[in-house]
Amino acid sequence: YYREVGEFQVFLCYPSNKGTSEVLTRAELVRSYFQRGTTLVEGASEIIIIRTPQIAGTSIIGDRIIVPVLIQYSVGVF
């Protein structure tokens, strides 16, 4: 048994001609789904969200608005 700590990154990509409200609303939904303390089980592994996810701002790349959501976790590996 050992414990791994990492960061999962979710990148939301929306058309830039629609504004930011829709993509930021979706980022908040992702953030609320992975609340601090949430425990997920996959097989024999237990994944624990160790911090409240962070919405890391917005960027425009080409014709897309990109909003990253950063989720820090730890997992016990058997």
C-alpha cells in the first residue's frame, strides 16, 4: 500500500463568440461535483479530493474560451 498525490485538470472549451457566462457556470458545476472531502472508489483504490477545486481563470485561444478546473486528490494504491 502507498499513497499518491496529484492534480487532475479539466479544461472546458467553449466558442468565444458566446461570452463567458455559460463556460463559467459549467466550471462551477465541475467544481461543486468534486467538493473537498469527496471520496470516489475505483476497484480497490480510494480517491479523495483533498482541496476545493480551483477555477484557474479564462484564456482565449483561437475561437475558443478555455477555462481550466484544477482538482487536487490523493489515492491509496493497494
